[in-house]
Amino acid sequence: SKKPAKLRQAGARPSTIFFRLIFLVGLGALGFAIYLVLQPPAQIPAGIQPMTVPEAAQWASFLQAASKSSGGAWQGDENLINRFLAASVRLQPIENPYGIKAGFKRCYLDLVDGRVDFTMQVELQGRSVYLRVALAPETVGGKLGVRVVDAALGQLPIPGPLANYLLPLWNPCFDSLENVLAVFKNAKSAEVTSKRVVVRWPDASSR
């Protein structure tokens, strides 16, 4: 006589249920993260009037003169800097082989006590996505540097350690300002308040 067939236990194994649950939770978290990335920040500045070409050139000349003078200093408020950015940053559409329509729209900053919030607005499939990085000035070895405080993709917060790895996302804006940013390489310190940025260069004896 044949032996009776083993009856299969009804239902899935506990390990299978666990992995399915993890997959569903991960999928939900990914969906929520994408939702946050697509959300605009709480405050978006209205249209910024760009500087004229002569105004932007004059502004850059003032900055150059301050950096070359002994103990020179320069200061600018949020509106002034954003007007310069609007006139100076010219970004090309993102080229990709997948047919995704993406391009850069503008860069602007917000001054907060102790840091600068630098935002790049990107058009993705006809929708605006805002990438923000918070940079704090710090002096190391008598030279001005910056520290990444944190970042955000839309309304998705990115902590400082991880934001450091995402910094290349803002390179299109930074690269277009290469000549201006180079002026700050020899600066010794910078102070940021909600009203203005003040940058100072060392005097001749300490250079």
C-alpha cells in the first residue's frame, strides 16, 4: 500500500510573511519620500529682478577690489546677492537618454543667522523640484571654508552627514559661479545674519 501523502501546512511560512511585510513597508516609505521630494518648500521667493549686465560687472569689480585690498571687507544683503545670481547663473537643460524632460530654472539663497540656505530650482517633467543645501561659514587655519549643515530635496530633510554626499547635485550652480567663488578662497572669515553676509580678507602682513 502507498504511504499517505504529507499534508502541506496551510498559509505562508512566517519568514515569507516577514519579508513581504518589510517589502510593503519599504515600498510605502519610498512612495512617501517621493511625495515629500515633489512638495515645494514653505516659502518661495517671488520673481527676483536680475541685475543688468553692467550692474553685475560692477558688483563683481567691487568684490575683486575688496579681496585685493589689505584687510578688505565686503558685504551684501539677500536681495543684492539674489539679483546677481539671477543675472549670472545660466544653466543648460539636463541631457539624458531616457526621454525625461528636466532642466534648471534658477538658483537663489536665503540668509539665516549663521548659515546660507542655497536653493536650486529644477524643472522635472514640467514640475518644479527644489533642492536646498544649508552652508555655514567657518575659519580653518586662518582660511575661510564652509560646512554643510543639512539639506532638503523638496520637503524631504537630509541630515548633514548624508548631505555631504549629495553636494554635487548643486554643482551646476556652483560651477557657473566659479570666477566669483574663487575670490573668496583667500578670505579669512565670513559672518552671516538674516540681514547680510560680511566677508573679510586678511591684511597684507598676514598673507
